[in-house]
Amino acid sequence: MATGMATAGRDHCDYAQAFLSRSPAYRAGYAAIAARDRQAKEDFARSWGLRFPH
């Protein structure tokens, strides 16, 4: 029962963000492109299998 309450209101994006935020490779890659333009960030996200439809 507690598990259901802990995950209430979360979706796939929330889980992906939590997983990637713990990945040293993702954090290092994001730090390297953080100051770059939007296209660089979108390319980086796609390289990790992320997609933002809006």
C-alpha cells in the first residue's frame, strides 16, 4: 500500500528524470552542453532516448 502512495501522480517522465539524474555519464554530458543552444540540448536528449513533444 505504501508503494502505491509513493508513486501516485508520477509518470514515465518523472521516472526517466530520476534515473538519469543519478547517471554520472548523463550528468557529465548535460554539464558539457548546458550553456549551448536549444538544438544542442534537444540532440543531447534524443541521444539518451528522451523526447519532448511540446
